[in-house]
Amino acid sequence: MTISNPSLLIDLNAVTKAYQTDAGFFMALKSIDLHINAGEFVAIVGKSGSGKTTLINMITGLDRPTDGEILVGGEKVEKLGENQLAIWRGRTIGVVFQFFQLLPTLTTLENVMLPMDFCATPAFSERRDRAMELLRLMEIEDQASKLPAKLSGGQQQRVAIARALATDPPILAADEPTGNLDSRTAAAVFSLFERLISLGKTVLMVTHDPDLARRAGRQLHIADGVIVDDVEGRQVYK
Ligand SMILES: Nc1ncnc2c1ncn2[C@@H]1O[C@H](COP(=O)(O)OP(=O)(O)OP(=O)(O)O)[C@@H](O)[C@H]1O
Ligand SMILES: [Mg+2]
């Protein structure tokens, strides 16, 4: 395969998503073109219902486009089958949600180790150390043996980010990761994303918080399923 721009990591061409509703088809994304390079920190902003989650779901392969092409790391995401998708996601893109979605019966450490077991990477003997290292990176290693219910929201989100990084994917996609956190905790979680950028990751983050969005390197504004503005902001990466 020829990649004209070697640092191009996420490449959407004329991506359309139509949902079937009682009233007929609803166009949630309308022929989106989007190109993201490795190392970018992209904030996705827009009103409720504008298509932010739909866009993230297309890039992570959590849902499929109605039309168009999505290349992530050179792989055509819409062509992957369900089993291939799960493995591909583990290798390529970690996903973080607003409500953390940790498994309640597993400890913090076990939650972080889960994707490693699923993707069989890293080697079995390294998984525990790797999970602890990620908890340290998220400054939450002292909570390793606790159940999620014993943690604060901000702590749970740190665990969820550690889990998303478990198999060392180059991309992290987060859908309103700070939406359920108070503003101080949100700022602390946000600075963890900045740290990941400095470690060479690519981060996509949906947010309703304009102050946080401004701190990302690039802001995508979405309205009615269209990217209406694409602003290069502060460069947070080296
Ligand atoms: N499964 C679905 N079936 C039908 N319509 C849907 C479905 N999912 C989303 N939509 C519609 O598509 C549009 C975009 O939804 P989406 O969830 O992407 O918005 P959003 O920007 O993430 O909003 P929010 O800020 O509230 O999370 C909305 O009008 C929504 O009602
Ligand atoms: Mg949403």
C-alpha cells in the first residue's frame, strides 16, 4: 500500500451515516472528509445531537458507515468483521467513555489487565507489571486492589484510561471523558491526555467544555453531521 503522507493515521473520505428512524432515514454524518496525523490532539465539539459520538463510533469501528471509506493506520475499518474488529481495536485504538464502564466485580488492576488477556498481548508474564505501570502513569497505583465502586469518578476515569492503553494502541478515542466529572477533576484528567500526547499518542476527545477544547492542538466543530470548522489551536505536543 502507498501512503502519500507517512504520518497520516486517520483518514475519512466521504463518510456518511444514516440511521433508520420511524420518520425515515436520518443523516447523522453527511459526507465527512477528515485527515488526522499521528501525534495530533483533536478535540471534537458541537451541540448535542450534532454527530460527535457517531463520528467517534465510525473511527473506532463500534458502528459502521452507510457510505464512504475509513482508514485507520492503513486498515479499512469498515471492511473488518466483528472478530477482526475487536483484535484490531485492541492493537490500534483505545476507547474511553463518559461513564467509565469498568467491570464492577473486578479490581482496578484486573480491569486494566482484561484487554491484555483478550488480545493476548503483552506476554502473560508481563501483564501485571504493565498494568501497574499504566496505573502509575495515571497516578492511581495505590488503588490497584480496590473495586471500582470504592473509587471516585475521577479515579474511575483514570482506570478506564489505563485500561484503554493496556495493549499500547497508538490512538486513544474518548467520548466526553470528563462529562461526568467536576471541573477540577476534569482538568486533571485532561492533563493526563496531554501527557499521552507528549508520549507520542494520538488523542481524539469529544468534549462540551470549550476551555478544555481550546487546550487541544486542533478543534473540530461539528453541526448537523458536518464539520463546519477545523481550527489548529495551541500546540501541546513537541
Ligand atoms: N441508533 C440511532 N438511531 C437513530 N438515530 C440516532 C441513533 N444514534 C444517534 N442518532 C441520532 O443521530 C444524531 C447524532 O447523534 P450523536 O449521538 O452522534 O450526537 P452527539 O453529538 O454525540 O450528541 P451528544 O452531545 O448529546 O452526545 C442525533 O440526532 C441522534 O438522535
Ligand atoms: Mg455523544
